[in-house]
Amino acid sequence: MVKYLYGDMVVHLLMDNLKLVSYSPELYYFFDSKEFKEKNYKKSIFVIAKTVGQWCDYYSAKLLSPHKEVTDTKKEGKLPSDKKEKDIFIQNIIEWIFDKSDLEDMFLLFLGGKSVLTDKSTSVKFDHHDDTCCWALNLAPNEFEILQKEWSKNGLPKDMFYPEGKEKRVVQKKGRFSRALESVGFTIENSKIYTPKQWQAELKKKQHGSK
């Protein structure tokens, strides 16, 4: 926190809020690794939500693929201020999501400031608004370091998330259909996007293939 003097007033500016970084999920784990999905997917949700939740005051949760008999599909409000109570509360919310959903990775959960109840575009630190590929963490760098330590403590990989923009886009060769569309005025971009770890795996595959 930085203090600025303006007349007789002291204005407090929370610098952390100006330095938030958006982190994306490493799909090498969440999509490509069957072992991770079976053993660590649920644990990763609990660990991340509880850790990020300590910097949040409000939550909004909604079932996007509820069981047929479920009628209560949304919960939102203020989180407890006590850390232990907050951990238990978040644990219960996530268990409710998993217990009542047909698809475990299809749900909405926002953790952040009060605006998560109204304008979802701001102050959302934990942003899981669809399935896991649409997940985002908006954290200050020091918060992300704390989160990585929690991952290590819980036997989770430290590179489960990466700074947005670190993806690798590879232009693919265009097929006959794409070329035909371009000939009549359409603009076609044929490319594939890799997360950092997916790209590492792709390079290893190419190296083995060239031997």
C-alpha cells in the first residue's frame, strides 16, 4: 500500500490491484494428461480456490450441468472473514458443485471483490466461468508465488498456470477447402495454439520423430 498526500487527506492506493497478471491453465495437465485428471483435478480446484479465496471477500457459484433433479443451481454472497471458516465455506461450495453436476469441469465459480455479484468483468481473482479451458486467475505476482508454494506442498506441479500470452501459435498448412474459400474473398487463418508445456511436448515429439 502506498500513501499519497493531497491537502489534508491521505489517499491510500492499493498498488497490487494495478499489477494484476492474468494466468491461464496449463492444458497439458488439465486436458492432455489422463493421470493428472484422474488423480489431481479435484485437488487442484480445492487448493487453488482456498488459496485464492484468502484474498477475496465475495463469491458467485452456478451449476452449468446440474443433475436432472437439481433445482437450486446458484449460490452467491459474502465469504466469511475468518480464514478457517472461509476455507470450510469454499470447500463446501466446491463439494456442492461436484456433487450436483453431471460434468465435473463445467461450472461457474467467481471469487473476488463485491463486483463478482454484479459486474463479472472486474475484481475476479478466481474466474472459472465455463469449462476448465476458460479458467483464469487474476493475481498479483506475489500472490501467484504464494499459490505455487501451496501447489508444491500439496504435490501439484508448479507450472499448472502460466502468464497469459505465453502460448505458441503455429501456422498450419492450408488444405484445399481453405484455399477455395480464400479464392472467393474469405480470409482463412489455419493455425494451432499450444500452451507452454504442450509446445515442449510437441518439440520432443518432433525430435524423436527425426531420429
